Amino acid sequence: MDRRNAERLSATAGLVATVAVGAGAVFASSPGSAGTDVATNPVWWAAYGSYLVAFLLDTGVVNRRARWTTDRRLLAVEIVAGCTALVAEPDLGWTAVLLVVTAASAAYTLTARGALVVVLAQSAVVALSIGLDDRSLSEIVLATAVYGSFQGFAVMMVGSERREAAARSELATAHGELRAATILLAATARTAERLRISRDIHDVMGHQLTALALELEVASHLSDGEGAAHVLRARAIAKELLHEVRTTVGGLRTGVDDLAATLREMVADLPGLAVDLSVDERAPIDETTALAVVRCVQEIVTNTLRHADADRLTVAVVVDDAGVRVDAHDDGRGAPELALGNGLTGMRERIEQLGGDVTIQTAADHGFAVLARVPAS
């Protein structure tokens, strides 16, 4: 199970528990029930309603959120609302379930130390609410220990899941970087082999054919009649063959690997990230630009895996007479402000060295978008 699915499952479980508390309150207030008549307590219902709304916003069930509704502020509302509901109706025992849900939310939003502070504070409220209900010391200690342990267990489970998700993310990033490095190394090796072959052909066949053409040139002056005609034809063939060799050598020196195949191999089967790649090659591309494009896509993929918290990345590469354009965007969390790390800075510098430019856009909950352009050489 990937990180997104695990978070959705946790949010669903928390929502079910929260709704169950409200349903339990309705049942306890129904005619013939021996439970507490919470229906006549507006403070409890106001606190419970506030908690439910804050939880729905916090978990993303309600997609429309104002800018001020940050995760920490919503968590604060959950803490205050849950504790208020517990103090307002201490006899309604399952209200303390809200505190367990809040502890799990705190583990997602805060550091481990921050979540521990929330658990301790809520456990103190549990002890206070039980004490206000004129319970014995043993009951206070028992209830506080029980609900405190439930909260601690929720925090530990969420922490374990987050560490596992972080480990998976690091593994996916390392896998992507290793694959990209392997592909680039293979491309470099193929390029070096092409250059070696081109040099060998030029040094051996080119020189020999040049010598042959010169010998035939001399022979054409020493021959006459039908023999001279054959020598002239042989010299023409030798010159044509020398031209073909030089053309082949030039092609080997400037040839590049299949850009689309290289990119598809790089982005295939990345753990936790689906990549939609399209490559439209309408014009030839030189080796230097092709390598820059490959490295650009590699950095975009690495950045998405490492920082974007995304499920899907879309990359479109277009090569035409105007140059090369790489357009990429993901569905991740984005960032309120753009802060370039070493990877994106290096990508921008590499593109600018070729006379191009890079535009990066991001916003909270709107992912990252990268547009890189390299003019035709």
C-alpha cells in the first residue's frame, strides 16, 4: 500500500470513529435509552460539530479550504473542540474517542515531540473531566491510563506508517536516480564506442582509400586505350567510396540515441509515481541538447519523487525547428513559495548554457510545473 492510500485509509477510519461518536450521542438521547441526555447540551453539540468540520477539512474530505485553514490551525480546533466536548459531557464515555482521533492527526501534522505534548495535554483533560464527575481516584487513574494508552498507540502507529512511507520514498528516489545514472552511463558508453569506430574507419579505410585514389590517378596518366577507361572508372568508384566513408564517419560522430526510448526507459515503473510521457520529435536533435533534455527530465522526476508528494507526473517533450521544449507538471502538494535546491538550480544552469531558459511554478496544493526551452542550434 502506498503512502496516499495509507493516509486515505487512516482518514476514513478517523471519520468513521468521529461519526460513530455523534451517532452514539443520538442513540444515548433517544427515548427509552438509559444513557445521558446529551441532546439537551448545546455546548457538547457545538463542540462536536466544530470538531467534525475541522476534521473533514484537515483530512481533505472537503476539498475547498480557505487559506487560513492550515493543518496546524485545524488541529488546534480539533484539540479544543474534543476537550470541550469531553468536559461538557464526561458521562458520555465514547467522547474520549475524539481525543484518540486527534492524537493520530497530531502525529501526521506535528513532530513526535509535538504529538507527545498533545497526548499529555489531552490525558490531563481526561483526568479533569473524570474528576469533575465526582469519580474516585482509582477511576480517574484508570480512565486516564486507558485513553492515554489509546492515544499513544495511535501516535505510534501513525509514526511507524510515516517512517515506512519515508523509507519507500527514499527507495523510490534512489531507484530512479540509479536507473537514470545507468541509462546515462550506457548512452555515454555508446557514444564513446561510436567515436572509436568512426576514428578507426577514418584512420584505416579513409587513408587507404585516399592512397588508392592517388595511385589510380597516377595509373590513369600512364595508361591508354581501353585500359585507361577502366582505370578512370576505378578512380571514380574509389572517390565515391571515400565520400561515403566520410559521410558515415560524420554520421557516427554526430549521431544520438533514440531520445524517446531513452526517456521512456528512465521513467518506466517508478515505485509510487505514475509518469505520463509523450515525445514528439519533428526535427533532428544534436547529442549535446539530447543529453541536456535527458538530464532535465531526470531532475524533474527526482524532484517529484523526493519532494512533491505526488501520485502522477506528466512530461511532454517536443523537438521541432524552433528547438526543444520540455513541459512537466505533477499533482503533488506544491509549496507556498518557490525554493530551488541544488538539483533544480543545476538543471536551470545546464539549460541556460545552451541558450535556453527554465520556468518553474508552484503553489500550495497545486503541484510543481516546469517549462524548459532550448533554442535550435
